[in-house]
Amino acid sequence: MPPPKAVTSSQMREIDQKSEKEFGVSSLQLMENAGRAVADQIIRILSDQLHCPLPESRVIICCGRGNNGGDGVAAARNLKKTGVSVKVYCLAPVEKKPVKQELKTQLAKAKAEGVEITMIKTPEEMTADLGKASLIVDALLGTGSKGKPMGPVHKVIQKIMKAGPRIVALDIPSGIDADTGYHSGVFIKADWTLTLGLPKIGLMKPHAQRYVGELITVDIGHPKKLLERYQ
């Protein structure tokens, strides 16, 4: 079977929207599917590539305020069920940047299931934990992000990159443009990128390979008939 065709960020948004409008697969259901599929891939990485026993593994998931963060929180819930020690650091809402509704839903579900969640205003609140992780998950910025990451996101990216543990990027490495594969100076250099649905065209560019690491396309339940329109 040939590899899936890469799509632009706008095409991926169309696919997400049409999944709900034409097929009744809501964004929240896609997020739930993403949480399970991403957790499965992280478990595989911990076991097969890092050779880290699951009961001894510690995963830190760094989440932004949008749907990429929601995917990360959903993954945390599923990791906890396997016995992996998981902690979520999520950027606290501010007046001009509230958290998305889907993320609010995922945070509530995760708290109800006992996932340890800390809402942070400054990256210093998470610094001590980062270096102790078996694996750090970047769920800060998604495909809609453009330009240089600013404010707390900028600082969190820098903290992650200085921490030392291996990094999994969720959908795209934060700070990398999903369409061009270029960055503006502040970005995550991932060891693995779990791209959701279909690969993003920027991640396939030769100059982006050093930031993307191993690119793994994760099926999150988009209707196959819909995906075929973009192949």
C-alpha cells in the first residue's frame, strides 16, 4: 500500500470539519480517538525503542490552550490506564487566550480519572519535573499556528529543549510550520512526530526532517471515504 498523501493545514481543517458535517464524527470524538491512538504509540516507543518498563515510565505532557492540547490531555488519560506515570502541564488561560471548549472537556474528564494536571503561568513551574521524565510530549501548538511562538509558549519550548529527555511531538513539532516545514527560531526538535489523520506537507520537506524525527501517521477515525478524496 502506498504511503498516505500529505495535505496542507487548510485541507486538514476541511477534513476535520467535513467529518462532522457530512459523516457525524464530531471533533470531540476525533480527539477521543486521537488520545487512544497516541497513547498506544507512546507505549510502543517506551517499550520497544526506549526499553523502559511501563510501571517505571514517567511521561510529561506539555499542553497548549487549543485542540492540540486537548489531544495531549486525552492521551494522558489513556496512558494512566496502562499504569504509566503521567503528568500534564497545561498553559493557564488568559483574557485574550482562553482554552478551547474541547480542551475544557478533556481536562474535566482527566481530573475525574485522577490524572495529575497543573495549569501553569510560567514555565519555571515545570522545570524540575522535565529532566526526570522518561519522555516529554509536545502538545503545545497545532497546525493552525503560524510565525514565531510568543510569550509562555516560547519559554516552555526553550525549557523542553534544554531538559534532556527524548521528545514526542503531537501532530507537528511546535514552532514548525505545517505547510512549509520551516521555523522562525523557536521550535521543538522531536525524536518522533505522531501526525494525526494524514501527514502535513511541511513535515515531508527534506529540510524539516531534522526537526520531525521519525514521522508516524496516526489514524484517528476520519471516515475513509472522506480521506480518499484527498489522496
